[in-house]
Amino acid sequence: MKTLERAKAPRRGLRSRRRRLIPYLFLLPNMAIFGLFTIFPALRGFWISFFDSTDGRHFKYVGTGNYKEIFSDQAVLNVASNTARYVIGYVISSVVISIAIALMLNAQTWGKTIFRSVIFLPVLLSPVVIGLIWANLLDRKRGGINALLAIVGVGKVPWLVDSKYTMWAVIFVGLWTHVGFFTVILLAGLQGIDKNIYEAASLDGAHGWNLVRTITLPLLKPTTLVVVILATIQGFQSFDFIYTLTGGGPVGATTLIVQYIYDSAFQTPIRYGLASAAAVILFFIIFSITILNYLIGRSRDAL
Amino acid sequence: MKNIVASANKNKWSSMSGGKPPTTWAVLRTLILIWLVLIIVLPVIWIVLASFKDLPELGQKPPTLIPHAWHISNYSQALQTYGFATFLRNSIFVTASATLLTLIINSMAAFAFAKYNFRGREGLFIMTLAMLMIPLQVILIPIYQVITKLHMVNTFWGLIIPAAATPTGVFILRQYMLTIPDEIIESARIDGAGDFRIFLRIIIPLAKPALAVVTIFSIMWRWNDFLWPLIVAQDSKFYTLPVALAILNGELSVPYNLVLAMSVLSLLPVIIMFVFMQRQIAQGIAQTGLK
């Protein structure tokens, strides 16, 4: 390699300058797209959040007005409370249930692969279609769920009509969609636990649930934290399946932050500045959670 | 049943509790898992069956499970008279071209990160991963302004190009390319091969397993994509299947039986891919923690 370059010494200056450019040329298309369609819009969104616009063309500088409005506007507060309730319900149920499934799958020998695959299936399906499927199933009079419940004597539950139930329905469908994703991550974590530890613990007299509680769950903590964080990020970003499941209704009862941003940008009344401010806040929430994820990952690597 | 009991005995975990076969827990566990599988599978079967019903039957209270008559015409009618042939074609075209573009530009970037030393490499790589922190959801408005300025609204370019640069793809490919020995590249260089030729003739063939994973991911992402095409395709001529289903169903402008038929149609390719490649998919996700 070295000798080859030396042999061509006379042209070396030009060649090596060109050679130094080559990696940048390979990076160019990808980075250009990132710059144009992610980095620039992110900076620009921050900028727009200090302006007000009701048509997308004329912008008026309002300083921190949008942010002040967000923290006092009733509709926004309603969206924030919906989002908080959804994220909390979704994260807690996802974590508890995916740990339970992962523990069961890990202990299972008969049919393990097929169980794992099927539980994973909804992760791959179109969220829009998942929303449509469950809107059909949860329909008050024509849905399969109430028909099933009728067998055990439960009356027609207005799942998607009464705001008492809607948020639960939305959380359930979110869970149905993603629980397999978290289960696969937790299974990988479980398989990483040293088998000898179980042997040692069982020699010390730990069995069954006791073994799970004192050995497995503590050792699974790092993976569980990753799942908590991924679920939180996902929860904050939820939009597509809710769009076809409830459309954010009834009367805004399941409108989450992303739909609010979308509506303020593309449906009348258009409020670009306000939506941008909401987006900036959403960004900082997701940003801090991701940093947390990174720090935890690093401290885990250090162990 | 015998099988379950037998395998439970082999299982160290549960057979520890006191020497005698702990059949109750093993059986209970298997039953719970079967029940879970039903919760996942039954809704999908339900919708497949429903997609063959006609409107009066869909409106029936209480609902039926098996259609009285199998209306295959739901599918043909949606494709022929409600424009779904166009939406399907758009979805296939966008998925295929965006995936191809993703493979090309992601593997080029991955090659640079994996096999070159250059100023700013670490910084640019961290920046690439940082793109994951800026989901589309938080830049909806400014990105719409950008594509408007570039006249990309209502174009296939707009549907394809911006989504093609994926941080996850670069990451997976770079990790894999790191394992390709430098000696192969250097000996090719001694033989007089240029950088692009090395990339095309040596790196790409060797990175095939990673390219396969990225292909599967990309097809899944683009086929199911909703928010991005929802913004770009303001004109129904450019709707992809998910956008068409969400919007036309919301407007009630397409009969519900046809919406269900097209929903099932849009699930089909992903389910087929899942059946044949579920192991790669699950492994890829477990390894990267992304989807």
C-alpha cells in the first residue's frame, strides 16, 4: 500500500487530495437528505415557534407568546392531559405485560418459537389498518368484542363512544400492537442472564416465583429500563392507529399531542406558531428521554 | 397434552420445585400463551372474514362471524371503481423505489463510516444516530414548508427521497461492514481497483446479510408509512394505501365493505414476508433495539 503510493510520487499531491475527498462523496447523498429534511426543519421549527401564522404564509413575531399560550390554553392543556394519561397507561401496561410474557416464553419449551412469532406479528402490521380493525371490533352494536361479552352477560359497552372507556380502548390497542416488540427485547435480555446464577440460587433454596423475584427481575433491570424508555418515546409519538381508531374523539377525549400538531398545521384553524411550540416541547421531552437511554446504556456497558 | 407435560419435565426451571413434576404451572403457562396467541390472531381472522361480507351483513346486530355469502367482489370493486388500483400501485412503486434508494445511499454512507479515516468521522456518525431523536412528528410544519419550497408536495420524489436516508439502515450496515477485513480492500487496491469499484464489487456482495435486513425493514417502514405520505400526498392521485384507507374511511366516501377488503389487501404483503422471514426480523429488532 505505502510502496504503491510512493511509486506514483509525481502525481501524489493531486491524487491524495482527491482520495481524501472520497469518503465525503460516499456520505454526501445520505447527509444531504438529513440536512435538508431533518436538521434544517428542526432548526426552522424552533425559529417558527416564536412567530404566529394563521395561513402559513404571513408570520408575525410574537416572542415567547406561543409558549405562554400553550401553558394557558384549555385545548392544549386537555391534549397534554390526554397524552400524559395515555403515556402512563401505555408504559405501565406494556412493561408489566411484556415482562410477564417474556418470562413465560423463556420458561416455555413446547412451541416457544411459534408463540414468540405470533405475539410479535402486530408490530409489523400497518397501524392505520390496526386502527380500522379495532374500530370494527370495538363497535358498540356490530363489534365482535361486545358480541363476545354478551355471552358472559356483559351489556353493550360503548368503547369508542363514551369518553369513560375510549382512552382505555386506545391504550389497549397500543399495547396489542407493540407488546411483542418489547417482549422480544426482554427475551434477549433474559437469554443474556448467566444460567449458573440460577443454579447457585436454587442450591440456596430459591424456587419458582421466589427465584424470579430475587434473581431474574433484578438482573433484568437494565433491559427493563430500555423498554420503559422506548415505550415512553413511542407513547409520546403515537398518532397513526388512533387516527383511524377514534380520530381523536369523542370530542377530543383521545387527541394526543402529535394529532394536535398535525391538526394545527393542516386543519383550520391553522396555528403554525402554536403547533411549532408544541412540537418543540415534544422534541425536548423525547430528546431528554433519549439522552437518558444513552446514559443508561453507557453505564450498563461499563459494568 | 402428553407433550406439554414431558417437555415441562425436561425444563430445568420449573422442574426444580420439589422433585415432582410441576405440571400445573407448565400447563397453565401454555394455556395463557395459547390464549395470548388467540388475542393476536383472532382480530386478524375476524377482519379477513369481515372483508368478504356485504354491507347489510356488516351492519347486522349482533355481528356474524362467517360471511353468509363470500363477496369476493369487494376486492375487485374497490380496485376498479374506487381508485384503489392507483393507491396500490403508488404504494408498491414508492416502497420499491424508496427501498432501492435506501440501500444505495445507506450502504455508501456506511462504507465511508466503516472503512475510511477522515476528519469529522465520529462527529458525522453521532449526528447520523442523533437523527433518531428528531422524529417526523416534531418537524411536521417546517418539513412541510421545505417540501413546498422544493415543489415536492404531490410528487413521487417527495414521497420517496426524504424518507430514504435512514439512520437505522446506516447503523446496521456500518456495524456489519466493520467485520469485513481491511486486507481484502487493500489487496483489491493493489490490483488497481478504484474506490467505487471496491465498494460495488467487494463491499456490496460481502454485506449481503446486512443488506437483507435493511431491505426487510425498509419495505415494512415504507409500506406501512402513514404520516409522511399523509403530508406529501395532498392530492388523491398520490395517495398510498394507508393514506387512502385513513382518509377515505374518515370521509365515509368509500363503502365500508370495500375499506375492509383493501385493509386486508394491505396486510397481505407484510404477513407473507413475516411468514418467510420472521426470524431475521425478530433478530434484527432484538439486536438494534429499533424497528
